Amino acid sequence: MKDELRLAQGAECVRQRAAWLMAWLTAWLVAGLAVPMPALGATAQYSIGPAPAWVVPVAPGVASAGQAGQNSEGEIYLLSDTQSLADDAQRVTYHRVVSTAVNASGVDAVANIDIPFDPSYQSLVLHAINIVRHGRVIPKLATARIQVIQRETELEARIYDGTKTVNVFLDDVRPGDTVDYSYSRIGRNRVFKGIDFGTVLLQFGTPVARIHVRLLVPQSKSIKFAAANTTLKPVVREHDGRRDYLWDVRDVPGQTVEEGAPDWYAPYAQIAWSEFADWAAVARWAQPLYQVPESLSPALQAQVDRIAKSQTAPAARMLAALQLVQGEVRYLGVEIGPNSQAPNAPALVYARRFGDCKDKTLLTLTLLKHLGIDARAALVNTDLQRGLADALPAPGMFDHVLVQARVDGKVWWLDPTRFTQKADLDHLFQPDYGPALIVDPATQGLTPMRHADPASARRSLSVTFDASAGFDKPVRYTVQTTTTGEPAEALRATLSTTSLAQVQKNYMNFYAGDYPHITAAAPLRVRDDEPDNRIVTTETYAIANIATPSDDGKGHEVDIHLPDIVQLLNDPVATVRKSPLLLTYPQDVSQQTVVLLPEDWPIKPVSTIIDDPAFRFEQTVKLDGLHLIITDHYQALSEEVSAKDMPRYVGDLARARSIAGYELTWSDVAATPTPVATAKATGLDRMNWPLALLAAGMLGCSAWLAAVAYRYDPSPRGTADPRWVGIRGWLMVLAVVVAIKPLMFIGALKYLAGVMAIDRWSQLTTYGAAGYNALWAPLLLFELAADIVQPVLWLMLLPLFLQRRSSVPRLIMLMLLAGVVLHMTNMVLVGLVHGKPATSDQIWQVVGSVIGTAFWSAYLLQSRRVKATFTQRYRLRVPPPLPRTVDRVVAVEPSQG
């Protein structure tokens, strides 16, 4: 989509290319570090041993009937067991996962086990890998193929964290097998100075028969807990100088989150725990990490001196330091062990000219402090954002760090990882990630960042359709787009890595969806006003054959499309939802469309406003001489829509779409063409809602009838004689008939949809209308019912046919006979409506149906192949009672950030 090219919201780190060096580094990482390591040579990567003595054995749960019907990817999870020991000296986390494969897809899932760990501070111990088959335990740890691989999942985002993955591949796994494996990760990241925190889930995306969580800490540790989406309290015991917390839940339903939900929305039951008393304690922990060095390297001192000499105002110095870090230090995170939280020394970062958000922030702080500017590090969560306010204080709650600076009594939020910002201070985009933790001794809590200004995400388009020579000639189509604020920065980053020719090609393809005959009339022009943080692009095209014949064939019409606006009004992927919908906010898009008309057109001024709590859309239409001027304006008003408000939001989107655009029509019948201008019509304008609801009810009844027929289970009329079993011969022809039967009704339904549109339906069924006949309504309703019920039932027959069910011959004969009866009834009703007897063609169609029905019925009754093939009985399929953890898992471990 075009706005994705223009407004690519680029994540936290849109960087300079440094293409050749980045390619070399990536190749080195992949070639030198990502090679699978065979188990025999990987003794330093993991070990094999018994479970720790403090671990309590736990029996797997039993899958309920509901869980068996909701198995994920063919596997059912029976147990997720997480037990953690957080002693003063060490941290050990034990995991056990038990799941059952219910089909071939499940076999693939349970036979491949991935266990990630960070070798910079963790060691991994495998305890057991067993297959349970018909109650017999088959040990597999000794024979499993085990590899240690360096799977850098964030390398594309230029983050190298050194995490390794033990991959276990099991052979001879069969449907119905249960895989039971356990392991422990041992180690504590020393950057946290022995202070523990973590999060454990008591619910996942898929059902789990039993979730068992246990935390052991010394009695001397003071631990805070925060429960979310659960009222479950831990069972607490004290023994051996430790405090033992236990959560044990059974038959846990899966929790789904629809696409488009905000990241802060987490409906899963979970428990967070932390030794940090409050956010002030977290700020004190982070303060030494972002301590600015007293002395600078010669290279950094030279840059400080240069900036101080060239810029005297504090604001100008702040911008110069920011641009230096953004422009000369590319983004690359080597976040191994302590460097997952601790930045590298500024002198090192500047010398090697790369660093992650922590490195670039400390480097920026160093420059600012030595330039006499008050600045501090600010920890944020770019995903959780406002949800951070409800989180338990812990360092692991942050995924990004930036700079808070104070200049001339104002607070500025600077992100050194953004693409180089060359705007002046009045137009500098400042991010807003919600609450931030300022790394300062005086910090007592979270600080809200600057609220986003709608002007920081504004686009305005000026569009011209030059049809002054006539719509039968190629129309010159010009689009001038002015982008400001953050979208301008994103577009600037795109233009720095993509040729103008390619950008223009992408833009033209975007418009070609509405105007297939579009061609480029001039090269794309770009004017970049960096100080004002504004980019103006000008596109020029020619559109041939813009006028198309009208639906009635008596005239022509031209649609004025607004693709940049309409894409903002599209429905979300999931409209019926339990989770809120995240919106792009702030966002402000306006478009003025001018159509240069070839002649006078009777256009009435009109103004329409759609006011929704989440957005505002306004369109005005007016005529100025031969200039048709259409102004559209969309503005986002909220960052989300609650689940309960979705019907209202979707309805208002549909209303806005119905007016977003314009249609010019004229008649070719009159001696002089009569132009008419109308707002662009949509399917909603012609929708016959009562009939649509009736059709939905018919569809539901048809589905119920199909379900009843599906369970029809007569005794087979023959036995499975191997000489005749199989869908071959005439049965192949019959299979094709069954497959294409539903398709035969599509044309009829499409025709009926047009006839039953509110305007056409009124003409045929309203007393006194020109096309009225009292029998039109019963005829059309009869055809609607027949054309809905029959394809549903024929579709139901297809899987039965492939399953070779014993009911197939009887059901096919019944459907064929019903088709003949319906055909004859429809012929009679059509004759009554038109007042004419049936034509010879109609009669021969009925005769052909009768002959076909007789032929296939005789074949189904007498064929030995039919009797030998269709012998399978209907049985309720219940999966075996055993399954394993979540989302293709490794049970979730209390995180350490």
C-alpha cells in the first residue's frame, strides 16, 4: 500500500545503510556462528543429568473433552511445569513439557523441540526426553539427534544477542504418542546484581490440561507479586530456609487475541514477581550504567570542541550532538550477557561507529553533558507503552532507551537511534512511548512523555484530474503530497535506500488498482525541506479510458477514487473481537481533488461529516465554474477502539467509505448528452437488508440440515470387496458431478443478488410499479431458498464422497430427485409470472434432468463398485486423552529482562 511506502512506521531504529560493512558482518555472523553444532562436539553447550533434588515431581493433567476439540496444530498440551530456585548464589529454572500428537501435523510439532539459552551466563542441562506409547515409556534422550545452533532471530533488526538454541529431533514419533521432556537453565545475568524478577504465565494461547508453577526464594528475600487476569493465590510454605510459592491450575482454556490488538493488551492469566521495591529502586539500579565519563577520548573531545565552537546556543548544540550520533553511528546491537542491559563505553562506540539504543544514548548523554546541557537516560517500552504504568517495577519491563534533555526551560525527548533528524527545534519530531523511567537519583516513579501532536503525523494531498479536453481523451492526473513530522522522517529514510524510479513504480501500481490504464507522464519529483521536516512529492500520470459504460448500457460514468483516504477507512481484519483494536495515532490526512470538467455539470454543493469517537471524516463538494472541487479530511482521534465499540466503529467506517469518492455520469441516449453528478454509490446503498437477513437465516437452516445429513448413518448395502473398492470408472465421473454441482449455483445467486437489490426489488414487488407482478416475490424467494440450500447440501456431500460413507448413494439420489422437483416447480412459477407456457427449451431441460436422475439412480442401486466402495460408517472421533504446552513452546520461564 502506498502509505506504507510513505509512512513506513519504521521501528525503533531506522538507520544509515553502511551497506557493505553490514553485509560483511551479517555474512560473518551467519557463516561463522549460525552453523549447527553436532551433539558430540557440543559438550560445552549443554549437559545431561538428573533433575535438581528440590524439584517436585508433577503428574500431567488429563485432557478434557473441550480441550480435545481445541487442539493446536495437532497436539494437545497436558502439562507445563515451571519450577524456579532463586538463591543468593544461583538461579535455576526447571521446565517440563508434556504433549500428545493427535495427527500427522501434531507429530511434526512434538517431534521437534527447541530450547533457547544464553551461553554468556547460562548453562543448560537436559534431564529426560521420553515418548509414551500405549502406556509404555520409551527413553529417547540417548538416541535423539541434538544440535546447538546460533539462531539470531533479531539479526534483521541488527541485534545480535548471542542466544543459542538446542534443537532436538525425535525419530519414530507416531500419532497418539505423548512426548515428555524436561530440562533446566542455570545462571543469572550479573548485570542485575543478584536482584531477581520474572513473569510466569498461568494461561497460554492454547488449552493446557495442567499448569504448575513454583518459585523458591530464601526467606531473607523480600518479594513483591502482581497478578493479572487471575484471582488465584499461591500456596505458600516455608522449609529449609526458603519460602516456597506454588500455583497449580487445571483444564486451562486457551486465550486468543485477535489480529490488530495493541501490545499492551495481555488477557492471559499471569504472575509477575520482583525484588525491586519500586520504580525508584529500578532507577537507582540503572544509574551506574548510564554514568557519563569525566574524561573523553581525543576523538570525542574534538567533536565536543567543534560543536561548542560552531554553536553557541544550547538548543543548537543539542541538535548538533543528536545529529552527530544519528548520522555517524549506525545501529547495531551486540547484546550478549551484561550488554543486554549495560551500554558500552562512549569512546568505544564512537571509535567503531556502531551501537544499539543503550550505546547511542550514553554517547549522546556524554556529548550533551560535556556541552553543558542537562540530560538523562529514559527507559521506555515501545510495545507496552501505557501498559507499563500497571507493571510491577523491574528492569525487564523496558526494551528501549532514549534521552530526556532540558534546554531553555523546556523538556525534549531525543531518540538517537532514529534516521538523522535535520529539522530545526520547532519541527523536531519527538517520540511518545507513554510513561518513561528517568535514570536519575531523584526519580520516584514513571514520567509521562510528551503527548503526540496530531501535526506530527500529517499528510495533505492536492490531486488534479485534467479532463478539460473530454473524458474520452487521456486525463492528466497529478498528485502532490506534502508530508510532515514523523511520516516525513520515515519517507526520507525510504528515499535514502530506494531509487526514485522504483518509488514511482510502486506508487503507480498503487493507483493502478483503480485506474488500470494509468501510465507515467513525467518523472517523480521530490522537494525535501529538512529544517521544516517536510517533504513534497509530485507525481504526474496519464489515465486512458477513464470513462466506463454505465450499468444500464445507456451512458458512461467516471469514478473519482480517493485511494489514500479509502485505505484509512477499510475494515480491520477481525471486526468481531474480544480484544481492543489498535489504531494508528496520531494521523491526519487531507486531500483536495480538483476535476477540470469539459463542460457545465449540474452539481449541487454538499457537505457530509462522520463523527466517531475514534476518527472524524468530512467531505465537501462544490463547483467553481468548470472546476469540481472535492475536499476530504480524515483525522484519528484515539489510539484504540474497545471491543464493545467495534459495531459502532465498523458501521461508521462503512458510512465514511460510502461517501469517500465521487461519480460523474452522463447519458448517451439523448440528442444532447445530459451530465449528472452523484455521490459514489456503494453496495450498501442498494442493499436489501430484510432479504439479506432472510438469506442468512436460510443459510443457517441449510447448514443445520447439512449437519443432520452428515450424521445419517445407514448400513452399507455391500461389503468392501477389494476387487471393486475405489473411486474409479463411472464413480470418477460422479465425483466430478458432485464437485461442480455447487459451482452451478453461483451464477444464479449472482443474478438474484442484482434482482433483489432494493431498487430492482421495489420495481418488481411494489404494487403500482411498472414491473409489478404479485407472483414475483414468491418466485424470487423460492429461487433464493433453492439456490442457497442446494449448494450447501452438495458441498456437504463432497467430503462424504471422499470418505466413502455408506450414506452417499442414498443422499445423491435424494438430491438429484429434489433437483428435478425444484426445477419443475420453478418452471411453473416462471410461466405464471410471465403469463406464457413453458418453452420447448425449458421442457427439454426438465426432461434431461429426469433422464440424468434415472441413470445415476440405477447406477447407484446396481453397481458392484458402489456397493463395495461406500461402506464406511459415521463415528464420533474423540482424540486420545493426552497432549503439551503452549504455542509450540518451551514453557515460559520467569524472564530476567
